[in-house]
Amino acid sequence: MAAIGVLVMALGLAVSLGAQPTVSGKITAAVFFGLFIAIIVWLWRRANRWRDQLEITPDVISFRHGRRGGPSITLTRQDGTDLRLIPPLSDHGVIVGPRLALVGSGEAITIYGFAANAVRNGCAAVGWRFGNGSPAEVARDLRALRDEGRLAEAVQLLNVFGLCDWPTDGNPDSSLSASILERYADELGDRAPASAVYLRAAQAQRSFAAYASSGGEGTARMMEAARLDAKAQS
């Protein structure tokens, strides 16, 4: 838009200069249109000065906040190789913008103001890969969100990218996905939505039980699923 404004003013200046028969008239036209061009350029530079910047290179993705004192975030290949584009979230009062996350790093860049497809194409063009990462990396991200109390975001990852059949810290018989869903349901005020989430937690626990390495382990995991089923009905 700024370029169009400058072009219009420049054309107006050219036409005005040609139409002025006197030197003083030409000077007046030049000052008038030159002032508007200067204002347009100044406004454009001011707007860009406060605009968020996203720089994508083969090894680093850097986000610099346009506002003074805003956070800067850097994603590096040393911390992971798979990227995820996470859609915006609005859930029970929790509102989070679209994010570009590096699986396993616990870091994500909120990409308000950037087109998701443009971000994806820019990352892919320099060799970044989009994928789900390893189960251990996914578990690391889920634990980080859980420990920070960001349960709605953790549940969103499960909804968008699927369950993580990984044990809960300190309890090999409990699924990490199920434990996150249960804690999320515990915090819901409405009984009906909470019951549905408890049932989903039980399903996640049964999925986890299918990977048991022994009959005893499978039984213990199914008992945990039964506990969650009972919680949904209570």
C-alpha cells in the first residue's frame, strides 16, 4: 500500500510539474507532493519498525517481537528436527494463537500476523521438516505443557496430532495422555464435558494397555482404565 501511495504521489508530481507554467508553481508543486511522499515513507517505516519479524534459515528460525521489550524466541536444529504448525485454540476461556513448534524442544512461536502456508513453505524451502517427532519428544512437550499448567494446550496436541502412548512420570501403568486428559477434566466446571473427557482418558489408557509387555502389566493398566470409566460415571 505504501508503494502504491508513493507511486500515485510521484505521478501527481510529474503531471503537476508539467502543468505549471512558472518556476514558482513548479517549486510549490514539488514541495506539496514531496511532503506527502515523505509522510507516506515515514508512516511505512514506522509501521515496519513495530512489526514482528520471523527469520527462517536452514539451521535457525528466529522470531523477534516488534514491540520494544517483547519476547524473542529461537528454534534451532540442535533442539529438534521436526516442526509442527498448531492451529489457534479457544477452549473454556483459554485463547492461544497459531503456533510454530519444534517437537521435543518445548518451544513454540506464536505466528499472529503470518500466513500459516507461507510459514510452512518458507521453512520447507530451506530444508526444515514437518512431522510428529519421536514418542519421547512428544512426551517431553506434553510434560512441559502439563508442568506449566497449560493443560488445554496439551489436550489440543492430543486432539490434533493423536495420543502419545508413553508412561506417566513415576507410574509405568498410567498413560501420559490419559493422565493429562484426566487432569484437564478435573479442572472443567461443567459435568457433561468433564465426563466426556474422562471417557476419552479411559480410551487412551486402554490404548496404552495394548502395549503392555506382560499379562500383569496389561491387567494393571486396564484397572486404571476402569478407574477412569468409573470417574466418568460418578
